[in-house]
Amino acid sequence: MPKIYTPHNVRLSDTHTDAQYEVGTRARGADGSEFLYVKAGSAITQYYWVAIDSTFAAAAHLTKSNARQANAIGVANSAAIAASSHGWVQVLGLTTAALAALSADNAALYTSAVDGVLDDAASGSGTTFEKIEGAIGDASQPNNQTSGAVMLTDYPHAVP
């Protein structure tokens, strides 16, 4: 986990029932990474992708239906966040995130049939998924949606 240099004393793995920072606060790491402080609309699984709205509320997990409405997309790489609690999600930098098994290296990524997990398959089970730009997987690393895969984030967002 990167050393955070602003705001001072941020611990990315901490979650809070009462907000410790204003939602929408950005924490910046010494390695150039960036995190947003959000309020979870419902429980968020560690390593899963989330859709963040204009009030900095994070949907439970990123889905086909909420991807395009999101003002931001991030990954809860440091800790699970309980429903109605506050925590940090990463939007920029090297991270660990949920990626479907067997996803190809540097492939285009999409929402998937598993909420909160990205995949390189544009469709499946008769559904066309939303393309997410700004997220790049590293297939040389283990791809595992429960323990995460090494990925690079660069302000992920859905594109038509």
C-alpha cells in the first residue's frame, strides 16, 4: 500500500461508521496513486469495482446498469466497506482488483455477469456488457476475483 502524503494520517484500510473526512476527499499517495473517500450504499467486497455517484456514494458493486451513470469508478482494494460506512476506493495507480479468471493481458475490460468484477468478454449469456476504459489487467499475475489481480487504474469510466 502506498504511503499517503495528503491528507495527513490517512489509513486506507480504515473504514468508519461516522465520516472521518468529507465524502469526496481525495487522498494522494507518494507513488502518484489517488483514492476517493466514499459512503457505501450497501456492503462492498474488498477488491471489487464500485460505481460512485455525484454525492460520492458508492453503489454496492459496479454493474452493467450503473456503469454509465457513475461519475467515477473505483476499486475497494484496501478493505471491505460495510453498508452505510465510509472508506477509501482507488481511482488512479497500481492496484489489486477483481478480474475474471483467464482475462487476457492488456485486453479491453467490461462489466461482467458477476457484479464488481471486470472481464475481457464483451458479452455473455445473451448480455452485452459495458466497456470500462482506464483499467488495465496484467495477465502475468494470478487473476482471481476473490483475492484480486494486479491492475493499473487511470480514472476508470464506462464508454459507449
